[in-house]
Amino acid sequence: MVLNHQKRVTATVTAVAMATTFAISTSHAELLEQIKADGQFTVGTEARFPPFEFVEDGEIVGYSADMMAHIMQELPDVELIRMDLPWQGILPGLQRERFDYVVTSVTATKERAEQYHLSPPIADATMAVLRRADDDSIQSADDLGGKVVGTQSGSAQLEALEIQAEKLDAEGTPVADINTYTDFDEAYADLGAGRLDAVVNSLPNLLEAERTRPDVFAVADTFGDPMYFTWAGRRDEASESLNAFMDEQIRRLNEDGTLAELQEEWFGGEMDLPMELPEPPE
């Protein structure tokens, strides 16, 4: 009887172990294969960041949307689902597995590279200053002393502005105030209305603001280290194949000239992008 009891216990433990192993392997299912099996690829995006991604006639369009149209040709029978979220919810949403991947402009920083898998560069993200077209007092970031400057909350642009503000403060010409916004359209509106003196954003976005409203806005000089926009995936074993697939596709579009064509269309000129992401600045 004891022997039979031991057999039943052993069988039960074995069954539990097998079930646990199955659950673990399922919860860590290889993400790219799961996407193909489900027929859905869900990405997070901030469609308020022209010309990279924005809404036009009810559709998300822009440079990143056109990139994804090329990439999705390599995933036949898979539907692209885009979750449009405020920037502040993008990276936390990725971490909480609300979606599979981030297809929006993620400025590469050292901290982000440690927390997320960052793709090869998709565009230049070097910081610049936007001023009103009739305000010649701002020609560079060194002229922001005494000015009210706006940028997006929780962004790399805010970090760059804060570093510049510390530099100006040490030189005895502190920034008057820094205002933060949920998205850059709000900051541009306040700049145009005179409630801000300048906005700090990445150069391609500011060139777009200047291009669409040249009577209102003008781009001053760039500042800080060269920076790049990337896309992002989770740093976990299940996401490795999806990250590798997306990296390969971005390099392919860069190498075959597709990115250059899209940059001409959306930015009015080509960007010299490396095939691999250089080590991001602090």
C-alpha cells in the first residue's frame, strides 16, 4: 500500500511539474512566431509627432507608417494593429506587454538602451531650438537665458533642455522657466501665441513645423551630441526574434535606399544614418 501511495505521489508531482513547465514555456512563447500564428502584430505609437506619425483623414500616416508598410510585406497574412497613445504611456505600456513593439520615435539614450532593445537608427534626433520667426534674439541654445522654453514631459528633449538650462545657470544666464506638455502640438501653439519664447525638440520635427508655418516659426541652431531616433522592443528572451527581425528590416530599408526615398518625401532631404546604433549619450 505504501508503494502504491508513493507511486501516486510521484505521478502527481510529475504531472504538476509538466504542467508548470508547459505554463512557463507558454508564457515565454517566442513572440515573432506567436504574432505569425495569431495573425496580428500590435504596436504602440504616438500619432502626434509629425512627420513621423500623425493622423490624417482618420488614418495614421507619416514616415514611420510608410516604413511599416514596407516591413509588413515580409509578414504576409499578419494584420498590423496600431495603438495610438500619449508618449508618456508608450514605454511603460511596452514593459507591461500591452503591445508587442514600439513603432514611434524613441530618442536613443543610455538609460533607455539599458532598459529596452533599441533598433538601428530610423532618423536623426539631434536637439534643436524653435523660435518665432520674428524673434531674432534666439539664434542658438545659448540664447535661451531669460527665456520661457517648452518641451514634452517625460522626454529625452526635456532631459536635453534641463542639461542646457544647468549650463546656462552656471554661466549666470538662467532660463526663466521650463513648461512641459503632453505633446508638442500644445507647445507649438503656445510658442505661436507668445506664451513661450522657444521650444526644444529634435531637428526633423522642428523643420517640419517651420516648413508648414514659415511665417510663424523658424529653427535656430542644433545643440548637444548627435542623437538618433529608434524603435523599441522588450529586453526578454521571448522578444529576441522579433527584435532581430525588426532590426534586419530597418537595416534592409537603409541599405537599399528606401529610407533615403522616404526621408526625401517626408523631410525634404536624406539623413546619413549608421547601420547600427552607436553607443547613446548619457
